[in-house]
Amino acid sequence: MTEMFKKKKKWMVLIISVGLLIAGLLDIKYQGLFFQLLPESIQSKIADIY
């Protein structure tokens, strides 16, 4: 039972991590809240990339 729980836990951590990564990239691309909290110098560098 605990072995099955460990496998599920690993998959949940992986799915959550990938979800947060995608959410962060979309936030930067569409200049969301996290992007607006960054200093303007970093914002301009990131805006040049996207």
C-alpha cells in the first residue's frame, strides 16, 4: 500500500511542477502579475525575448 502511495506522490509532484512551470512561462509571455512585480530592467530584457 505504501509503495503505491509513493508512486502516486511522485506523479503528483511531477504534474504540479510541470503545471507551475507552464503557468510561469505563460505569465511572463502575457505580462501577468508575476511579470509586473519584476524590476523594469528585467521586464524589458524578457519582453525582448518574447
